[in-house]
Amino acid sequence: MSGARIPIVVQVEGLEKVEGELHRFAAPLTVDEVVKRLPLEGFIARWQNAVYIITEIRRGVEKSVNKLEKGDIFYWSPERAIGISLSQYAAPSQTIKIGSVGEGAQEIAKARVGAMMRIFSKTF
């Protein structure tokens, strides 16, 4: 899939689907690896103001950020985690912003720990 913005869908068990996009310009190598691995799925865990799943993706740090906004999709390399920020907060070191679900974060905030989350490509 080519393009700077890659449309995706995030489905959390028991909740409405949320549309978002991955931003290749934010971290091209990391986003390309994520896209190659789609669909991704795992059980939700929470950390501070985010929900995340552990993946098999192993990447180094590329264009790390210090702050995440509500709805940002991120990759955290030390734990191979892909997550969604539920509010603005200071990101831990080695956090890479890779996309956004925008206001869909409100729906994802309802997710319970242990629920299955699946991230897949949006097809037209």
C-alpha cells in the first residue's frame, strides 16, 4: 500500500469500530513494518493514559516524540507495543508516533483490560 496516509480500522471487542490512519511521514520505516504485519491483534493492557497491545514487531527508535495527543497511535520499541493515547501526556522515551484515530479515542477509552483489539487495513 502506498501513500503518506494509510487508512486503518481499530476494532475492540464489544465496542464500535474506529477508523484511523497511519502516517508514513511520521516514521516511514516503522510504519512500513506495521503495514506489512497488518492485521495486528492482541489483548489490551493499560498504561497511564493509553491502551496498547504487544506485537512481534521489532524496530529501533525512529523519530521519537516527547508528547502524545489524544487519539495518537504510537509504537513503543522497548516492549514492541502499539497503542493509542487516550489523552495528552508526556510520552516515555523511545515512543514513536505512527498515526491517529482522532476522536475515535473516546470509543477506545471504554475498552476493558484483556479485551481483544485488532488493527487492520481499511478496504474500499
